[in-house]
Amino acid sequence: MTILLFWGYSCKEDSLARWRLLEPDAEMVSELAREADVDLLCARVLANRGVAPGEAADFLSPSLAAIGMPDEDQWHVAAGRVAKAIEGGERIGVFGDYDTDGITSAAVLFLALSHYKDNVTVSLPTRQTGYSLLEPYVRDLFAEGVDLLITADCGISNRSEVALANELGMEVVVTDHHIPPEDPPDTAVAVLDPKLWDPDDPLAGVGVAWKFAWAVARRLGDAGGRKRLGRLLDLVSVGTVVDIAPLVGDNRALARLGLKHINRGLAAGGARPGIEALVKVAGVRGELDEDDLGWRLGPRINSIGRIKNPRPALDLLLTDDRREAFRIASLLNQLNAERQRRTRFAVERAMAEVNPEQDFKVVVTEETGGIAGLIAGRVAGATGRPAAILTRRSDDSYGGSARAGETDVDLYGALYAVRHLMGEWGGHRRAAGLSVNPGNLDAFIAGVNEAVRTQSEEKPEIFVPAIEVDAEIPLRSVSNGLLDWHEMLAPFGSGNYRPIFITENLRIAGSRKIWEGMNLLHLEGGIKAKMAGEPDGLPSGPFDAAYTVTHSRYSGQAELEIVDWKAGQ
């Protein structure tokens, strides 16, 4: 079986993946096939994703009408407070986060509220001062005359800063989606974090912001609000996909409708200027899909916040000037290339410091700026273990980011076990930002490793999650007919992964290297496939493969992407 390589670092020997064939209920599959008018293979995939009879239509063709409006009291209180500010001429300040989710969240709230009044300002944190709603930002917003502060994709962990805003005379509405701490802000007008009501709620920060804008429109009796907010779904889809939010439920509808809106606008020449400019500088051709958002547009929006002030990325999404949009997009493109170079060198240095005995890799590096999360993700991917990249600060504390990589480690849970050793921290199950208090580094390393080992004892496969296979099929089943229904399941991503199939006894008729570490295979049977690895490591005889199916932009035909293989019998 292969071990996929990342930048030249092989996974550990115990990272050999296992295949687990999903076995849905046969009667449910048949019922789904009848109800949705799809073939049995499509119905099987739907059943594997937990789509029950009665839900298939909404899953395959999600609509704005299917998106649920939150009904918790906090949403009504917050919408009422914003309506009061709009009607009373108060100054509203929107404060976002530095990443794509935070920037799109801030843009959505700013554009939505600016429809009702001109007295709205929007700002973002900078790498130099620090991320999240810190005291300097609160004081800056007060100095700007803000009466009502609305956070976007941040604030749930800023209890003291919200209290400071209140002391200065500002009221605060928090919109966020990160896992709430034990003591969320208690002096805010309202705290809108869906995880307060449902820990498994999948909404990204931009989804929370969009739903809040919808709640405000309803509170104001804006009959055209829903249609107008529909034109902001392009931003919602970008933030949701790039933040790797689970593409289920409302997230799936928001992302799919947003992608459709983007592609329709690009085809008609009416796309948002900033999105259109990013598409051009990224060299994307044809219709955009979720991979384009996640791997091409998103990194360019993220890049500037990792290096310097992220404001130009926000301006890009807000401008109506196509020439200005292209200028900013070109700048972001250059900064993204710089970020890639810095990341590559930083990963090489970090890998040299990895302790092979740790099950939670903690690496203290030189100055990494805003790319600590990227480095942590690369180290986690290369070692098959969660990783944290920390930098020593002038006060002898340590700050940085952690990532779970491809493991099933509950990163938030591991950090929660050592919360007494940290200062500010927060995040998700798979990603977090953190600071370690002075004198606590050794105890922190020991504590997170003990927490991860405890998780692995309870769930032995935690480091090597099984590859869940949707079906075993013959190669002849892979055709454009499969793609017809396959694309209806998109967008794919966290929570709604591309279907994985297995086929036995494949043979390579020919191959060529298409870029470093990637090969294009011509399989017997006429199907092409991409496979990672060096040419001399390709299977020489019959082999069994687990793969996804994609639509080739070059040939227009179905193409395999092999995710794992083993020698055939």
C-alpha cells in the first residue's frame, strides 16, 4: 500500500491506511433511488452520507428557502439592537478576523448594514498588534465614535475586551462560531455563536454573519432583504469552504448556492469585481468549484493577513472598481507567492526539530509571522500526528498555532486538558490558536502529549483514520454518466467528502510525470488516473485502488484520483 508523500517527508510506517467498505441499509438505498430518481450507486452514496428518504431532493437541489432561520432569543435581541442603531443614527463598527472566514464575515455584515445607513465602519486586526478583539482595537473603535460594535468570526473568547467596550460606552454584539470557552462574554447585548446551543453546529463565521444580516432584515421588515442577501452568497461560499467548515445542512446550501452565483456572474460578466480579479490572477479556467475556492482563491485572500495588514483583502471584496480590484488581486497574488516560499523553508526547519517520540508534535521555531498554522498543518501531514508551531515572545511566553492534520485527534480537547498552562487560546476540533504562559512550556508539552495518548488508547485508530469506501465497482462504471449524478453531490469537503470507490486488478498501460510528486496514469480500460509518488514507485503489476472521480477540465472526461493502493492478488 502506498504512503503518500508531502514535500519529501514520508509518513510514519504505522500510517498505512485501512479501507472500510460502508454498508448502508439495502431498503433505504432502494427507496432513495425511487424517490430521487437516481441509480442505485448514487442512492448508496446518499445513504452513506446519512441522507434519509424525504431529504434527497433538498440535498441534491438545495435552495435558499431550505436554509433555517435561527429562532433563539439571542438572535432577536441582537437584531433588535441593530435595528435601534439604524433607526437612531448610531455609528456601527464591524470588527472581523484576519483570515478568509473573518474577512468575508466582516464584508457580509458591512455590505448588508450599509444598505440601511452610511454610518458603518469596518476594521480588521493586524499581525503586528495581534489577532482577535484585543484592547487596542476596542480603543480604536471607541476613538472612531462607534456606539455599537459587532464582531465577525471572533469575540467568543474576548470576555474582558467586551467588558472594556462597555466601560467605554459601546455596546457589543458578538457573532462567532468557534468553540465557546467556559466563560464567554457576559456583558454583550447578545452572543451569537451557534455552538452555544448545539456544539455540533457546522456554520462558519461567515454563515453566522449572513444569518444575522438576514435576522436584521426581517426585524426591519425589509421585503427585498432576502433577495439582496442572496447576492452576498458568493462571499459566504468562499468563507465557508476556505474555513473547511463541514459542508452539511445549511453550510451545504450556502456553499452550493454561492458557487452557482459566482459562476453565473462570471459567465455573464457580472461577478463581484474582487472575485473576478482573483479568478484571473489565479489562472482558473472554466467553472469554479470548491477546490478552486479552497486552493486558489482562499490562499490569496489569506496570504496578506499572514504577512502584514489584511485590509487590502477586505477592500478587494468591497470595491466596485474592476481596475482597483485587479490591482489588489495582483498584490495578493505576489504576497501569496512570497508566503509559499516562506512556508516551504519554514517547514524544512521545523521538520528538523520534530521529536519522533511525541504524539503531539510541539516545535519552537524562529519568527514565523502569520504562517504558524500553515507550518503546523504541514508538519502534522508529514508526521501523521497533530502539531503545534510556537514562537518565543519577549515576555518568555510562547504563541502560535496547532493543527490536527489528517488525524482524528480532538485538538480542542487536548488543549482543554492543559488550559491552566495557557493564556488566550481557542479554535476548533482540528485547528487552534494558543499561547503558553511563561515557565509552562515543558509542562504544556507533557500535558498535551498525555492527553493525545489518552485519546489514542480510547480510539486506537485515531492517528490512522480508515478510508471509508462508498462502493466497490468495476472500472467500466466510471463514465460520464457517473459524473452526471456525482456533480449533484458537490460541493465536496469536510463533512461531505468526495465519494471513494475501490476497483480491483487495475493495470497501468502507460504513465508520465505531470509535476513533482504526481503522475498521470493511462489504465487498461481507457481511463486516466492521477497518482502521487515517484515514477519508480508506481505499481508494476495488477493493483487494487481506492480513488475519487473528478471531471477533467482538459478532456471533459471522467478521471480518477487514486488516494491509496495495494498490490493485487
